[in-house]
Amino acid sequence: MTIRKTALALAILAASTASHAVTIGNDIPAGTLGHWSADVTSGGETRLANLTAKTVGGQIVTGDIVYDYFSYVSTGSGAFRLNGGTVTAIDSHTVQSTGSFTGSLGNQINWTVTSTIGADSKILKNTFSFSAANGQLGTIGLLQYLDEDVAGSGDDLFFTRGSVAGNSLELYTVDQAGLYGVSHSGAFSAAQGLVNSSFTGWAMNQYNQMKPAITAGTQAVSPNGVIAPGLPSYDQAGIGPVYGAFDIVSVLAWNVNADATSATIVTTLGGVPSIDDVRPPVPEPGTYALMLGGLAVLGAVARRKAVRS
């Protein structure tokens, strides 16, 4: 972690009382490849998520890879964190936090976040439930913000896999040298757990450009992604096109149905212990066409050979 971020963390700690945190994990011991645990606070947030990973060079390393994993809620022009509720440990895999806030219609909105890491799982899953104490939910947006620090804060790479249309979008951030790190995603359809809610988009920037924009209500998102202009990019061996290397932050956003009385949103934070755990990129439509064309040619050749024989 850089001096800049260390100083900021000390300032925050001095200015406020630390939130109660409950550690959950996947039962794989620290130091064993695939270990994944998180100190979860109110709203499914964490500032400490430990991963045991294998670098591209084969070294086994264990360390905290998350600086801020924050849950922001917007009921209008700005946004605030869900960090003032009660935190309860359910078991070694599950934490639940609860609270309430005043909605855009002036009524009380109750919320519950159930955070789970299953046995042997590399995923922290947050299930957000919102319910109106009376009337409708009104305007509610959830922004799941990630500021990672994988083996330091200034040398990480960003790339995506999957798509919103395929209900499979993942945002990856990995260490440039070690090629391990973290991903985050969530539910994009009712079949994946959304209730009276919809995914609105994602964005990526460098630290600390995004957090002030989120709280001010000016952070733009899009299903295709909003990436700040001018950020460096290149082709990384074993991955493909990436942005980096720099201190990366990203966000995923959902809206609830304002007319509903309750809604559910699901987000995920995943440890990536090795570059082998990253899904291969999906070929572009043009690549698919070339592949299909090649298969058609091979099929025709095979048929001609079969006829001659």
C-alpha cells in the first residue's frame, strides 16, 4: 500500500470509530492456495479480504487485496454508504447486517444485507433486500464500489470478461507482475436473483476520481462500461487487452423498481488466485464468423475426401 493511501487510512481511523467486523471464509487455511476470507462490516462492506494466490511465476503469496469494498445507496442526487446498521454473525460463512434510511418518498426503507462465503468458494456474495415500511420504495440505486490494492496500489491491470446480455459480466483487476487479484460482478436477471430491480451499468477510473463522483451523484455508468478517457492500455500476454498499470477503482450499479414495495439485488466479490482462474475472452463477432467459415471449409474438405475414398 502506498504512503498516500496509508495516510488516508490513518486519518479515517482517527476521525471515526471502526465498524464492527465479522470474519467469514471458505475454510481453506491461509497459506494454502485458494484461501479466501473477508472481514465484513455493515452493508456487506469490507476493507480486508485475504487471498492465498499463485503468481504467474509460481510463488505462493497471501495478503489483503481490497482497500475499499463499499455499498453506496442513492435516493436522489447524491449517495451514502450502508455502514450504520447492526452486524450479526450467523456462522463462519455468513454475516447479516440490517438498518434503515429515509427514502425519496419520505418513508422508511428497511434493508438487510446477507453476506456469504461458501465452503471452498472464492466468492463473497452480498444479497441486498430493500422493503418499504409503508407505501412504495421510490428511487433507490445501489452502487457497489471496489478499490483494490493487489500487492500494492499502483501497478494493477483492469479487464472484463462476459457481457450484460449474456448475464455473465465480470470486472477483473490483477497485479501486473503476479497476474492474480480480484473480480466483482453480480446478478443481471431474475433467474440470478434480482427481484424488482435491474442492472444499469458499470464504470472504471483511477483512484481517487470515482468516490467523490459517486457521493455527489455525478458518476456515469453504462451497460457497456464508462471508462475515464486517457487511461493507458496495452495487450498483456495471457490476458489480451488491458488497462493499466495504475491504481484502479470500479463500480457496478443497479436500480430498484420505484413502484415496488420490496426489491432484491445481488453482488459478488471474488478472489482470483491464479491467471488460470480467469475465463478466456469471448471472441468478437467477426472472429466467430471466421471460425465458422473455417469450420465450413474443413467440413467441405472432409466431405470431398469421404467421396473420393
